[in-house]
Amino acid sequence: MKKIFISILIMLSAVAAISAQEVPSPYVSGEVAPVTDKQVTEYIIDYMKTPAEVKTDLPAVLDLWAPWCGPCRRLSPIIDELAKEYAGRVAFYKVNVDDNQMTAMAFHAQSIPMLVFIPADGKLGAIQGLQSKETLTKIIDEYLLGK
């Protein structure tokens, strides 16, 4: 009986640890972090509030995508490159719209890929469709970093 009780306690603590995980931090690593609806509202931007409350320390880019989307798959390596180039200055996140429909609806994603730009002042911007690296670099430099 004691072994069963201990086993249950171990399983419960493992479940608690998994559910308490915060959003992956791409700040220094230069990686694109996959996030869920819950992680977006808790750690990046709470779009349920009016006006939306930015919660991230760095300007951020949300890549709204789906695995079946051809243009999304073509944009993905560009986003990965940008994440490395802007490591420590801009955070990049991926939101699978099939699994996270609240975020897609909150940002009025009519088509994907869609990139949502979240500057420190909270004045959101977005762009839909496949974009070149040069176009995205210009947007990030001017809109997010104010260069």
C-alpha cells in the first residue's frame, strides 16, 4: 500500500511540473519557440484584455502557421534564420492554428502564414502570406526595433 501511495505522489508531482512549465524562452538561444493559446496569453500578450497587455520583455513575432500549409513550410526556415540573427533582441514564437484556434481568432487570421509583430509599446502589427527575408528584416528593424 505504501508503494502505491508513493507511486501516486511521484506521478502527481510529475504532472504538476509539466503543467507549471513556462513558455520556452527563445531570448538568448535564437530559436523559435512553439507555444499554445494559454502560453501566449500568460507569457507573451494577453489578448483577452482591452487593450491587449504585452507580457514579454522583448519585442516579439508570433508566426501563425499550420503543418499542412505550403507557404508556412517555406516561411519556416526564414523565421529560423531571423530568430538566430535577432537573438537577444526579438523573441520568435510559432503558434499552430489547428491546435490553438483562440489565438488565431484573436488576431483575425483569415489566411496563413500570418506574422503578428508585438513591439514593446503594444501597438500590434501583422502581415499575411509568404514574405521575403528582406521584407521581414525591414519590418523588424523599423517597426519592432525602431531603427
